[in-house]
Amino acid sequence: MVSIMNEALQLEVGQKVLEVGSGSGWHAATIAEIVAPSDAPRSGWGHVYTVEIVRELADFARQNIMKAGYGDRVTIIHADGSLGYPEKAPYDRILVTAAAPDIPKPLIEQLKPRGILLIPVGGSYLFQSLIKVTKEVGGKLKKENLGGVAFVPLTGRYGQKF
């Protein structure tokens, strides 16, 4: 799923990426390898900001990112990722690694024109669709269903209601 999502994001060197749901930090590290490859000049590096609502997971991801040597390319934030991370917006790419009932408005607002947002949308533990959203220059959204997926529920303000 990580490689499918990375391919759908059309990642490039120099991009600023927001990930909602840090987990272990693995996905953020794979993105960092693409947007900030270690063999490219640092001046051209992009950056990955990853937001995790569960403090223990944020701490775990931070430890893994530091141990793996990605601390200069990945920043882990403990916060409600359904709100995005406006402090570093706008983003070239946004990915969400948990299923939302709908696409959170703050994420659309924090996406640059020509940016891509990738998010599983659907019920908690039920059928979900991986939706690719491209924001056009005028703000119009183009949505594409990339197929059925199964993710844990997104929590937070724009997450699943239990």
C-alpha cells in the first residue's frame, strides 16, 4: 500500500509533504527518500511533516526516524492530523493513512494549487475507497477513485464518529 500511495502522489524532489497518521514512521521515511534524497544537494531537498494524534505512536515514529537518519528530512508532530498542520502549509502533497468519513476541509485548504491529496474515505472498518484529489489552479477539485482499501479509522475533529 505504501508504494501504491507513493506512486499515486507523483512525488518529486523538493516537494513539501504532509502525512496524517505517522504510525511507525516508515511511510514518511520512504517519502523522504523521494523528496529529499541523500545524494541530492540539501538546498533542493523537500520535507515531510507527519502528524500523529496518539502520543505514543508519535514518540515511536520520532525514535524510528532519528535512528534511521531521517531527522533532517522528516518532522513528527503530535496533534490532531484531521486539522492538517497549517504552520507549514501550503503543501505540494498530502496523504492520509486512516479512513475519514469525508475529505477534511482543512486538508483541502492546505493543499497548493496543482497539489495532490490522497485519502481513504468510507466507514470505520467497512468499505473504503482510496480517493486521489487534485486541486486545480482555480481551486476546483478533481477526484479519482483508485479502488477499495481497508484502513484504521481517522480520529480527531474530522475523523470517524463512534
